[in-house]
Amino acid sequence: MTDATYDALIVGAGHNGLACAAYLASGGRKVLVLEAGERPGGLAATREFAEGFRVSAAAHLLNMLSPEVAKELALERHGLAYAARNLKTVVLPGNGRQLVIDGDRLEGASANDQAAFTEFQRRMRRYAKVLNRFCARPFPHLTERRGRDNRLLAKLAWDVRTLGKADMRELLRIGAINIHDVAEEQFENPLLKAALSMDAVLGSHMGPRSPNTVYAYLHRHLNDDGQGPALVKGGMGALGDAFAAAAEAAGATIRYGARIASIDLTDCRAAGVTLADGTNLAAALVVSNADLKSTFQLVGPLNLDAGFVRRVHNFRARGVTAKLHLALDGLPEFRGLNPADAGSRLLAATTMDGIEGAFNHAKYGECSPQPVMEVTIATVHDDSLAPPGKHVLSAVAQYAPYALKAGWRAGRETFMHSCLSQLEALAPGIGEQVIAAELLTPPDLEARFGLRGGHWHHGEIALDQALFTRPVPGANHYATPVPGLYLCGASAHPGGGLLGLAGRNAAKAILAGADAA
Amino acid sequence: MTPHDNRMLLDTPFASRVQAACELREWEPWKGYASPIAYEDVELEYFAARNATGVFDLSPMTKYRIGGPDAEPYLNRLLTRDVRKIRPGRVGYTLWCNDAGMVLDDGTLFHLSQGDYRLCAQERCLDWLLTSALGLDVTIVDETAEVAALAVQGPTSCAALRAMGLEGLESLKPFGLRHYPFDGGELMVSRTGFTGDLGYEAWVAPAHAEALWDAMFAAGRNHLIRPMGNAALELARIEAGFIQAGVDFVPAEQVLRHGRARSPFELGLDWLVDFDKGHFTGRSALLREREQGSRFRFVRLDVEGNKPAPESFILNKRGKTVGHATSAAWCPSAKRNVALASLEMPWGRPEDELYAEIYYSRELRWTRIEARCRIIDGPIWDPPRRRQTPAPNF
């Protein structure tokens, strides 16, 4: 059976796939989104992991969403609501005084640190703003420059130039180095340095001393208004729902339970897809929201040049991030934490060396015995997620390498125990409060979300895999070596995080008639 | 001392016989092996291959054994030819390109039996073969050291091999292969070679190598058999118009400077590229080149006079350099002064008046000439016996 009623098929209803669908549909294309799961949103998901307890299954904080995307797709009109905004970040000290980051204001730090932090925030926000200009549109072609590429490059160069001498020089100095060195030279408070490091390494196979972590930090703050992250009402799945509603309102159709078995080619051009149930769907455009490796696995190596397959193979996508979900009988009491701050973004990482030490294990295929975590208790702000009086704790925990040497069958219990021990030390008695617990390891994330390698951002956010080299040469302008096949997910520029920009950029490139690379 | 510390060139399995026959003791390295430039006299060896039988030790030739469930689709994606058309028991000359459609190497693919292949190449290319295997179920083994081989080339080669006991060999068609029991093992004979003449290549396990050499030279004595070295083979292959990796083109993986690699079209090998067989590495780039045009044209030139034009600049009639010769020799059997040359587009059209700038010295006196070149259309050396089946029994 063939079905040529659609102009474009989108592989995967992640938020980028849906954003792309919405923009393509607005551009007059007939779009069908094919999703293997039963819900939209991909990694923007809400999951009931124990009866009556729901949690954001992957990303749990929203801090990167592109305001242009939110506005153009009218996400709030399509149901996006916030349970809390402008969350403070609290670094849990264990012993001693906690550190609170509230916008540009620090509590628990010296006056020196406050002054340095104000300046640091000012600079970083300027840099992120420039970087955002690079990210909010398809990157210009550097080698085969056409008129509009030249104009765009000139504009971007001007944006960098307008930073002024001092800030530009500082950007060039720190842009490719590591967050550890930058934090070390500018701040005194170890908790503050740890907090900045966490921003730079969350989701990545990197420690604070890894090169490029300043870039990763900037990436995380792409759309930073300086006010702190938000919690989506109903969990992150509500964001997925809003994207889906926006796509449907624009005229796109979404089909769930439609797992793709292959992306099909006719005469070496993309011509459609075959579903796992054998259905053939034809369209001249196939746009993949799936990660780079999964996408080209669906195409098959025999349909691609060997050198390109090698680049895809070498794309660095080693997941190290696990997700811990706890159903709690009551609100845990963290030592030294003002109970009013329990709904903040809590960081369980007290020194940069502690984070680096946790990362060391991952380098050698082991789990960190003392994991670092980003914790939220969304039920403080959103009582829809748990029965009355009960709470859910969500923790992004590192480092849990995808390719665990001991294997995840044995490793799951060990890592869960390590996480709970860390939490117990910070919140004595929390263990007693646990009604149910779930750990999603990188292989679980791979299985659940189709992420090859279990990497949150589809692949490392690093300079060799960013901007005009993301994900790999030959597929770095949304078009791929297969005519008619495009990328629109986190594998593509500008990369991971709940931005919506990859999907928007891909749609723009397609509507502008991007040629096969 | 570890094997790594041994920096001596390697011996081929025929080394004891080669060394005994090599009067000149002039060796050159060939992919890590010591290979004779000549045994006694280059001309005698060359004429043996053209008028009797020349035997060449080609054991250093890089050989990969390729098998596994995906072997055929793997090779079809690796090589520019339609591998499905090379039936079991057949050999095909072919080449392979990188993503940019630039030639990595040329070589021969032996379809030994259903799904079991041997790829013979000039260059080592295991890395590229393994890269091409990503995501596919194939086995690739470098069997360069596990297979000894002699090229047996010339008009009496079939008779000499038949005298060795290879019955029915005359019925083997060009690019066919056949197996014979030999010395308690197996001898594979293919009707292939690098001289453009009647000839065979004989393949055995190294343990039977010396026995093969001895049997062949004993049987071939009345057929004027003679070992030949690299220099004689080089002369024969230029006369046959064959190109050589590293000489007439730089393998794309070794190219350092932008634009120095060559596509199949730029080597005159259009006929080896099959766009109708489905995808292969380099296809998109080559399609684009076919539409947009090539940068270079590869030509075979008949150079006036008898002074070879190695590395000569090729000039147009205004004296402007439009290319250079990559290989050149006075070819005694064809009686032509041949140069293989790479020319910038659009030069090399039939109407172009081209000259080779040749420098030569006679007793320390250097002379420079500009010799008129004519493009050779069609074969240079192509005796009917090359294709005759049954092969003539000289």
C-alpha cells in the first residue's frame, strides 16, 4: 500500500519533530508525524512510575526553550503552563552553609564572589546572546557560500564584533577551555564553583576539567533571561502536548504507535518510510527527529557512502546521565535547607573535584560511587503529580556510563544505592520516606526514547560537534547526503536541550529549498 | 628482539628461487617485501613476456579475503562495478573511490566460489575496507602473506603450464579461474595479468611455493621461460596502457594537497563505473562530476621519435603547459613511443596539437626537444592471443 497524500513524513514526535511539523505545515506542506510511542514530546515526557505518582521522565526543568518558538507556535495558548518559574538554585552543602543562586543574586557567598558573579553573569549573558544568534537560524554554508550565506556571516561577525574589545577578547580566551579553570580563577566559594560546573557538564560525558565545558555552559544558557529555570505544570509531558497541539493546529497530522522500520529510497533519493507493521508511506521529504545514528541506521549503510557512515559512527554520543525517580511519603528534609526552598533546583555537588572525581569513574566504564545530582521536587509547586501529602523527587544523576563494564543488570542496583546514599547523607531519613523508586539508565533511555547511546543531547555538545560541524560534515545543514532526507532533532544544529530551534531551523532550511549537501 | 624491531625487507615465499636467479641483485621495496628490479637484463625479460614466457613473483600484491552473509552487497557498495555480474569462478578488474568520488585504488576481484571473494590491490586498504564494513556482516582477512603468486605471461605461457600438468588450461577464458591439485595442495590459476597479453596468474599456499617455481621452470624450459623483474613488467604494462596506483594517480587516501586526487573519469575509466547498480561510495559525487564536467582528462599519447617522455610537461601549440606525462616508455613490440598523461580540461581533444617537452642526455650533453604527440584511440598492444579461447599452444 502506498500513500502519497503527504509532502513530508517526520520521524518521531519529539518536541523538535513537532516544531518542524508545525512550521512546515504553516509553510503549506502536508505533514505526517510518525511516532513509535503513544505520546508526543519525546524526551519532554511525563511518566507515571508508581501508582498515582507522575514525574518528568527525562528533562525536568525548562530553561532553554526558545522564546521565538514559544511565541510563534503559541505554546501557552496550546496548553503550556508553568507550575513555577524563576526557580532558585540551591547547592546543598551537607554540612555548613548552603549557597543560593537567585538570578544574579547569591546568598551564602562573600561580597567578592557576589561582585565576580554579577560580572560573570553579565558576560555570559552577552556571549549566550551572540551564540543564540548563531543558533536561532540555519548556520551559513562556509565553503559554497551563496549571497545570503555571505550576508549572514557578515551579520554574525558583526554580532561578535559588537561585544567590544574586552568582552570579545575574554570570549576568545575562555570559549574553548574548561569551566574548572574559569571558575577557579574568578570565584572563592566551592559551592558556587560546583554549581557553575554542574551547568557545564549535565548531560555530557565531561567533567569540569574537560575542554569545551565553557562552551557547554554557554549552550545551556542560550535563552537565559537570568531568572532561573521553570517547572512545567503537569510535568514536561505537558510541553510535548503543547507542541503537538501547535503542530496539529498548523495542520499537521500525528500518528502514534507508528514505529519506523526503514527510511526508503528510490533511485538513491528519500521516497518514504516503511513502518514496523509493513505499511509503506510515500513522501518526497523525510525529516528525522531521531538521533543521527538511529536515522542512518534506518537508511542502512549500503545506501550511504562509507566515509559518511564512519563519521556517523564516530559521532560522540556516550550517555552518562541517569534519571532517578522517587515516590515519597512526605517532603524530605535536607540538612541546612530552608524548607521554603524545597521546591528549588537542588544541586547535590559540593566541589568541582567531587564532580571531576565522579566523572573519572565514567571514563573507565564504571558508575560513580558518589554521583552528583540535580534534584527537583515538583510536587512542592504542582499537586497534580502525586496524591495529597505525597511527593515525587526527580534527580538527574551522573555519572552512569552507557557502556557499563560490569553491565547494567548488575550495575542498576549499585548505582541506585549510590544515589540513595548520597541523598540520605543530604536528607537524613529520606530512605524511610521512599514508597517507590525507579532508575532510568542510559540503556533505558535508549530503549524508551530511541536514543542511540542514551545521550540526552543526541551527542556531545562540544566545539567539534557544534555549529557548522553539528552533527557531522555532510549532514550539517539539515540536509543529508540522501536527497530528500533531513535532520530536525537535537543531533542537528544547535543541538540538545528543550530549545525547539533544531526543528524550527530545519523547517526553515527545507522551506528555503536547502539542497542535498 | 621483537618482530617489530626487524626492519629488514621481507622475503616472499619464492625468495630462495628468486635470489638464486637474480644475477643483478638489484632489489626494490614493494609493500615491505624485497622485489627484484631485474634478474639479468630488462630487455631479455621483457621480450620473454612478449615472445615466450616471463614469470613474475607477485606475492607482495596486497590480498584480502572477503566473505560473510553481506559480502556481495558490501562489495557492490565498495566497488564502482556491478559485482553481481562477476559470477563465481570469474575475475573482474575494478576500482574503488572515497565519498568524493576520488580513486583510492584499482585492483582485481576474484569470485572464488559463491560468496567467497579475494580482492587484490596495489595499496594496503584494510582501514577503508573495515570502514566500509560498518553495520554489515562481513569478514575481511588480510591474506597477503598467506598466498604466494606467480604471474606467467607471454605467448608460450599456456603451453608451459600445460606441460606442467595443468590439463585443459587452454579452455580457460580470459578473467576465468580454475583449481588444480598440486604438490599435495591446491593450485589456483586465473587467466589474468598486467602485460596485456596471453597470460596467467598462479596462486598457492606459501608451503607449495618453491615446488611451484621448480615445476614451472622445469616444464617451461622448452618454452623459453624466464623470470622477469619489476622493470620489464613496467615496460609491458605501459605498452598495454594500464595505469598504476602511486604512479599514474595518487591514491586518494594518500593525497595531502587539495585537488591532487583523480576520479575514475579523470583516469579514463568511465567504463568501470556503473550508475545503474544502486548506491556505491562516491556515486553522488561522480554523478555530480558527470553533470558538471571533470577537471582532467587521462590520455595515452604516441610521442614522435624514440625518446621516452617520462615526467614530461605536455604543451599546447602555443607552448602553454596543459598537463604532464605520468608514465612513458619506448614500447618495443608496439613500436611506439608511448606516454600516459594527465591533461587539464579541455585539452586532449582529437584536434588538439600537443607536444611533449623531453629532456635527454647523451654523454653529459643535454638536449631539449618538443615532440609532437598524437592521442592514441584504441589499444596500443592487443595481440589476438590475449583473448583467444582455446589459448594458442605455442
